Amino acid sequence: MGELKLMKGNEVIAHAAMRCGCDGYFGYPITPQSEVMETLMLKKPWETTGMVVLQAESEVASINMVYAGASCGKKVMTSSSSPGVSLMQEGITYIAGAELPCLLVNVVRGGPGLGTIQPAQSDYYQTCKGGGHGDYNLIVLAPASVQEMNDFVDLGFELAFKYRNPAMILSDGAIGQMMEKVELSDFKPRWTDEEIQKISGSWATTGKTADREQHIITSLELDSESMEKINHRIQAKYRKMEEEEVRYEEIQCEDAEYIFVAYGSSSRICQKSIEIARAKGIKVGLLRPITLFPYPTKAIAKLAERVKGMLSVEMSAGQMVDDVRLAVNGKIPVEHFGRLGGIIPTPDEIVEALEQKIIGGK
Amino acid sequence: MADIDIIKDENIVYKKSKVLTDNVMHYCPGCSHGVVHKLIAEVIEEMGIQDKTIGVSPVGCSVFAYNYLDIDWQEAAHGRAPALATATKRLMPDKYVFTYQGDGDLASIGAAEIIHACNRGENITVIFINNGIYGMTGGQMAPTTLVGMKTATTPYGRDVELNGYPLKMTELVAQLPGTCYVTRQSVHTPATVRKCKKAIRKAFENQDKKIGTSFVEVTSTCNSGWKIPPVEANNWMVDHMFKFYKQGDLKDSEKDNPDDYKKFIE
């Protein structure tokens, strides 16, 4: 049993980083995630684990610091919230294009624009459908608890290095700010230079020694034939992720006639909605995607063969619902319910939406 | 006499640095980039730090600098090289880290990154090629374009009312306490080439002393962008660029402020 604490989601990100052997954090303050860097600065991990922590001059700089750290084969990360993550998109597509591993955390707040500092899930498109330019995907993990904020830091790094691709924890202001019981991970030491050579020695910029060719980290290739090949190689990684890395949770789906599809904070609320609906005699279950990319398309398609309808519950105007509809492929009705602008829906509202949009609507 | 007899060690007065690759450079004839690349390669070879040097290349004509210097490189997004160098140096303090940036990259889109890296006193070397124009995109106005100078986007000459004033980045960073060595050099004559090499060497050696950012501007020519043949471009640079971009050291903590400098080292 690891160390039990009562902590905010954002604080846990910082503790998990220090405990998983992270080499560097580069960030810029923005509500509602500033506690990540504040906690790191308070704990001074450079004196204990040797982890570098730096407050950059902007999100543009911090993501490019991550790009460089990842180029050196180091475990590096940043965190921000929606407007800041928008600023990082240039750097993110360069990192994906150069096939570098790193961890990004978005504690989402409501938009568009400066929006609100309250929680939202309206960055699903940006995170899962591109964000920056070019054909690329992030590995996207969606925590629904403070415990998963802890667990997904290590998992995010593991997947990022496995595929040499940036991983993002797509959280929201509610998960970042709420306090819950959490079992912190045990301390793992940072990788030694020898371990980095073993893991990333074939590509990292650690200095060109006489026994090897120079290493160049770049996403530039002006020859179209070669650039197409690079794209095909990157796409092959995504197809492999879709085969091997899909993670999701099914709650009370065995006898369900209807399904809520929800991730993060919304999935927590849906669990209460299930109780309320079942007390009324409505057999409803929850499919909670844990990875938003790769998406649990097959699991949703399988459920669509035996349930009557699905409601995608998101704190957005309806973004993930597109992926649910693609998975269901017209077999059953799929609708969306969500609140906008930083408002968290109530369990009753969700049940009401199910009754009106799916049960009543069929 | 056969070539083999001439090329004996004792006969060699000049040779290509082994840090330079055999790739044919894509730079235009008369361009300063090739000379500056050569100087950096020679400094790296002479200091024996090829295995410890990480270069950060920019966006601009020198985007392919990694094809010419046989060291590890990171290719940065436009203007972001100082952010990359910051992280690389902090994560691997025993490496020699330098950025190589043009004036569009450093003075325009990357103005924030260079100011903050210099102000934090990152222990890195910055090589700043200032030719007063965007070369790679076809000769548009740069922040450093002189008043009255014709470019693709100032076809009637740079007009202060329309385009503002040319930006002296080197004077600007010299004011920041985080920089330890700020100098402006050129490579248009054998004498200036030798002087520039000494400046680059000092800028690299400063990384051992951990005394802050070393910044070397090389005032350069862009024959294609300026639409002036190489020799005339050199003369034009001396007559016009040097009047605005004064040559020489702007700051050398070691000489200017020996007491502060000593404190820095301690």
C-alpha cells in the first residue's frame, strides 16, 4: 500500500511527476492548474531527485522546452489549461512530427476565447482531432478521479516512450481542483545516463560520440516521397495504438437498455444518474472511455448491437458525440447532453435528458 | 611533384575542419552563413567538444545547419531556439549548447524567447546572423532592415511611419544582467573572420565558467535578398550596415566589471 493522502488533483500531478522519475517540468501559470508548478516549486525536487523545474516566459516557450528535453531522451512534461494549451499547439505538432515522447496535462476550462476558469470538456476536438497542423494524434488519457491523476502520469510517460509520441492527460477544472483520497505511487529514481542510452540512445541528442552518426531532431523533410513515408510510419503507430492501447470502463452495462457515454467529471456524475434512473426502472449503464485516443470504438459498437440508445454526456456543445455516432454507425439513436460555460450538469438533468432525447425520442 | 608529396602534415597550412560534413552547402555565393558555420566547426574541433555540443538550428536559410556541422542538432520552430537551448542546458549542464539564428528568427518572431533566455542568464551561446532581411522566404523586410532599404515587402524602401525602426537586438540584450558577453562581428575580410572566430571561441568557453549568456551577432550580407553581387554587398554592408550596427564588443563582464565577474564565478 502506497502513501495515502488527501490532495487536490493538480497537486497530485506534481507529486506523481516527482515520484515517477520525471527529469523536467516547464510551465506557465494559468487557472485552474497553477497548483501543479506551485507544488513543484515548494517541494524543490532539484534538491532531491534532481528534477529540473522552470517557470517559462510563456506557454509557447514551455512547450518548446519540453520539445528540447524530449529530444535529449529525458522524461519531461508541462501542464496548462485551455487558452495556454491553444498557445502550445505549434510545439505539440512539432513534437508529434519529430516523434518525441513527453507528457502534457490540460486541466480544461470553459471557452471559447478567454472563457471562464470553471471546468469544461470543450477541448475534446482540439485534443483528439488535431489541434495543431498536420496528420497526428496524441495519446489521450482522461482521468475521472484524483487517483487517476496520479496513475496516469506514470502511464502517460510509459505510453509516450513506448510509441515515441506525446501523451496528454485531458483533465478538467473539477478533477484538478477537487480533493480526494489518493494512494501516491512509490518513488522511482530518474533514469541514469546509461539507462537513457539504452532506451533512447538510437535517436536522442546526447552529444555525437565518435562511435555513432549525428542525431538530428527535426520534423522537416522537403522531399515529398520521404515525407509521405514518414507520415505512413507515424500513422502505423496510431493503428497499433488502436489495436493495443484502448482503455475503457463499463459500469452496469450487463443488463442495460440504454448507455451513457461519458469521460472525466461527466462520468462521475453519470454514476449518480444511473442510480436515479434505475430507481425509476430505467436500465441504464455507463461506458467510460479512459483513452480518448485511441477511442473505444469497438466496445461502443458492440454495445450498440444490444442496447436501445446512447447519450453522450459532455460539458461541451457536443464533441465526443461524433465519435460515439461513428462507432454506432446509425444502428441506434445517439444524442448529446451537456452544459456549457463552466456549468457542471446535475445527475437529475442527465436522467431527464435521457428520458426526453433517447427514451421519449425513439 | 605528386599531390601526395605536398600533403604532408608539415606542409598543411589550412584544412577543412572534421566537424564540417562533406555535404554541399545550399547557401548562395557570397553568403556569410558558410563562413560562420566553418568558424563554429573549427572552434568545436579545437576545443575538442564535438561529443558534448548540441546545436539548435532555426527557421530561415540556416534551417539546414544540421546538414553541415557533424554534431547532434535540434531543429526548432521559428524563433523558439533559445527555449530549446534553455531546457537542453538545464537538463544536461555538462554539454555545450548553442543556438544559431537569423534576424527574422531571433529579432522578430522569437524576440520573447531570446530576451527571456538572456535575462535568465542561461549558460548558452547565441550566434545571431543579422543580414537585415528574410533570406529564405525571398527577401522580405526584417525587424533589422535599415531605414530606406528596399525589400520584397518594402519595395519603396523601409518607411519609419509605415514599418517602424530597425531593431538593435544586440544593444538590447547587452543591457540585461543575464548576458556576460555581447559582441558584434562580421566575416567580410580575412581579418574580421579571424576576429569573429576568437569571439565565437570566447562565447563557447564562457559556458565552462557558468557566467551567463554569450551573444555573438555577425553582421552579414544577403546577396540574393539585397540583389547586390558579393563584393559590392560587402562594401554596402561596411558603408550602411556598420553605421547603424556598430562593430565590436558591447559587453564583456570579464573586462568591464571584474569584481562582479569574480563574484559570478565564486
